[in-house]
Amino acid sequence: MPNKNLMAGSASMMVLGLIYREDMYGYQITEELKKRSDETFNIKAGTLYPILHSLEKSGYVTSYEKVFSGKLRKYYSITDEGAKEYDRQKSEWTDFFKAVSKVLN
């Protein structure tokens, strides 16, 4: 299980990355994050929704409601600014990872 401090620093980037690929609703985000990380990242609703609200407040995502299988769900969609922010964070994280790897290897 990863250090919670490492997770906290990259959680919004990972959420943006998932929404970058397709619009998603909250539970779908948690399940996709868990699946793509081989269950390493098991983010709870109490952690996810503040991240989504912060991203929405920053203008990086928007939300809309849609009925799916008879249930009303709130979907999140990345904005153009959110896509730019995701690319920026991903690049920054990649550079950091490369530098740490050089030190450790």
C-alpha cells in the first residue's frame, strides 16, 4: 500500500487523468482507479468528492446529471483548462519520477 502522503500529492492528477479519457461518475472513478492500479489505490468517497469539488471550483471539470440504468448519476467532464492542467501535472510528475529513479538506481 502506498504512503498516504504520496497518494495525496497525486490523487487529483489521477482523477483528472481518468476523466480526461471519458466522462465518469464518482463510483465509476473509484472503481476504475482501483482496477487500473491493481487495487493499490482504493480511494473512498470521503476523499474523492472533495477532490472533485475542488477540481470543479478551479474550473478543471464540470458536472452534469444523466440517467443511467434508471438511476440519476452525476458525471464529471474535463474542461479545456482541466486538460491543460492534467498535462502540466503529468509532465511535472514524470520529471520528478525520473529524477528520483536516477537517485535510487
